[in-house]
Amino acid sequence: MTTHHDPQEALRLINEEGALLIDVREPDEHARERIPNAKPVPLSRLTAPLDRHEAQLLIFHCRSGSRTGAAAEKLAVAAGGDAHILRGGLNAWKAAGLPVLKDTRRPIEIMRQVQIAAGSLVVLGVGLGALLHPGFYALSGFVGAGLIFAGSTGTCVMARILAFAPWNRMAQA
């Protein structure tokens, strides 16, 4: 079973009933912006039930609520019962005027970097193909094929390459 809580109700459960907020976003997302005291447990690494000695109630959140909603069954297993989810995720928490911690020295999330790089390469390939030589369209095709590969296998080569970029390596230090 899944129970959704709006930010105010989640805050009440945290403050009055000792609920623990679990951030299922990836480490780079959590490092840049997070709800104070939320425990980072990335959904991609959530393979077993969580240790519940810290709290009787676990409330899961992501950025917008999409990831937690899609993974409700997996979260219920991790919680050892009902999946309690912060409706609207971090975005709703911020919209409710509740506190967040930001570290703008951290780079934007790797997947956003991938989206920017891939989109830029596609536009570049189309532009150069139209202006200089049709062979440049292959660049857009190559990037599109890479995105299909990433989506179908769960392996993003561009994200792995971007992880070695100087701005991302400094953030890990």
C-alpha cells in the first residue's frame, strides 16, 4: 500500500512522530540541494529492506514525486510495509516554503549535464549538416543512438565521461 503525504503533513510526522525522511535521488542531486536531515538512500542502490531502528515510519522523496511514485512497490519492500511518499517531492517541499539546504558550489546533476550535452550535440549536428555538409547529420544520429542505448540498457556512456570532467571531479573531493 502507498500513502502520500503533503509537505506539511510529512513535516508534522517528522517532528511529532519521529518519521525519517529518505531521499531516493542520486548522490549528486542530494549534494546540491536537499531537505535538512533527509537520509540519502539512492533508489538505484536500494536492493534490500532498510534498517528501521532509526524510525518507525519512513517517508520517501525524490525531486518531483515521479520516481517515488513509479517505484512505490520497491519502496514498500524497503520500508517493510507501507510506502509513505512525500507528494510532489522536493519541489513541493520548497513550494510550501519549508527549509532546504543548497550547495551551489556543486555542479548540476550529471543527468542534466547529459541532457544539455546531448541536446547541444544534436543541434550542432543539424546546424552543421544544414549549413556545411550533410555528413554532419551523422553526429545527431550518433547521439540519438547513444540515447537509445542508454535508455534500453540503463548504461549512459556520456554520464560516465562527464563524471571525469574537472567540475565534477572537484565536487567529489
